[in-house]
Amino acid sequence: MASSLRGSSAAAALLRRRPNICASCRTTQSLRPYSVAAEAQATAEAHHLKPTQSEPHVPFTVPRTAEYRLRSSIILSRAPLLTRPLTPFEDAFFFYQKRLNERLTTEFRHSMFFKKDTAADLDWRIKFAERGGLVAKELGRYYAKGRNAWNDELLVGSTLSDTNRIRETLLKDAESRVTEDGEKAKPDEIVPAEKPQPRITESDQKNDVRKLDRKLDQTLYLAVKKASGEWQFPTDDMSTEENLHQAAQRILDAAAGPNMNTWIVGRVPVAHHVVQPVFKEDTSLATKGEKTFFLKGRIMAGQADLKENTLGYRDFKWLTKDELKELFPEPYFKSVRNMMADR
């Protein structure tokens, strides 16, 4: 009997609380009423419109889809051809790693690679003696064995790890010390080894921004100049029947010609840039906005040619990211900067 009373009292308490919950819901909903004026104000803010004396309440404008043009663009790049120069600390670190490797690896046996009493064997013995009995070619004099074997860290100011010194040492070691007759060559009979090409090219020295053989250790991007004088990536309007990657390939061919071996990296845009539409005082559309979607591409061979381009471009340049920052308008560069490599 007592349990049934407790149950009925609990049910009554629940029924008493339910109207309070519903009243609470009604109160909460009443705080957020639907307002046409608020909706119009939000639309006006989205369109950057302001009320005027003749139109204190800004009316709705045309549908948003009619206010923008869809555009496709291609970020065409040339990958770095060289690794970047090492810092002095990196030079010293790798130099010390080589010296450690000389101690920890198995001793080099030249007899496994050079047949005894041959020209190659004689050449090896001459160079081995010039290095002071050390197998390593560019590591300088160090204690390979004995009490001081591990006490050879590079001191501050040492030039042993300098890239130029190592290059000259390897070039000197590459010279043949033996004549065609298999005898030790005299100093005037030694033919110098061919030096590698310099990192700084002729295009770098002349600052020829149209050439692809400049800034070999950085990524270059194709920028084109519009008739208005502004610079951008190759861009054009796209129809509703085109895919983004198809439009990008068409634009690249139309802008820079077909004499390039290129590859569109993917079919998904990597960045986008929005230009807001311009409205008149009566809120009618004055100028359409633009929504540009960027795809990435790579150039493998060839060169850009604007002679027969159909998009009205006047000039082109192959520039690094830092150079594009100085050339592009600031809002445009901010839209694409994260999609370009730092080097």
C-alpha cells in the first residue's frame, strides 16, 4: 500500500513538472523569432550593401548563383633540379659522419677491385700514398687507429668540410696518374678532370626570368600578364559542361601553347580565390564576382609560347614563390601561397 502511494505521488510530481518544461521550450523559442528584416539585413551584409535614405530597408538581391563567374586556373611548376646548398653546420656534420663510417666499416681491400701490377693498381697506389696512407679521398689527415682515433672533431673555423675544398680534392683525385703505357705520369702529362657545371647559370646572372634553367634549387611557377597589366596564373572562364581538370588543360594549351610536356597532378582544386560582386545603389548587380579554382600541374619539358595564345596574355615569367609575392596582388597571393613550395 505504501509503495503504491509513493508511485502515485512520483507520477503526480512528474505531471506537475512537464508543463514547466514545455513553458521553458516556448520561452526559448520565443527568443529566436523569424524576422524578414533580420534575413534581409544578413543578406545585405553578405553583399556588402548599406541602407540609403531612399531605401532604409535593403531588399533581397538576385540569387547568389547568378552573381559569380566560375573560373579554372592552373598552377604550373618546374620542380627543383638541384638540392639546396648545405649550411656550414650541415657540412661539418656530414663530414664527421664520413669519418665515423671509415672506422666502423670493414677495411677497404683494394686488391679485390684492382688487379695487381695493372695501370689501375698503380694509379691507386700513387693516390693512396698522396693521401698519407688513408683510403678516404676527401676526409683529410686523421687518426684512423690508435689512442687518438676518436679525437678528430672539426674545430671552429676549420675548412676541411668546406664544399669547395671537398670538390677540388675529389677533382684532383679523379685525375689519372698513369700514362697510356702504364707508367707513372709526369706532372705535365696529367690531364685535369672535367669540372661539374656551376650552380649559378647564365640565366641567373642575366636574371632572365623567361628561362627554365634559373634558380635550379627552387621551384619555379608560370605567371602570365593580362592585357590590364596584372599578373596571375593562366585562368579562364569555364562552362558548365567542363570538369575543372579539363578546363585547366584547355586553358594551359590556349595560354602557353602546345609545345610543353605537362602533367595535371590531380582533379581536385588545391586553392580558390573569390572576388566579390559589385552592386549599384538600387542593389542591382553592376559587375559579377569571380570564383577561381586552382589545380596543380608540372612541366617536364618544353617552354611556354604566347605568340598564338587566345586569352590575351602579353608576357610570361618563371618565378619563385618569393618573387611571385612581389608581383601578384596581395589578396590573390594570399589565396594561393599555401599551395606553393617554400623552395
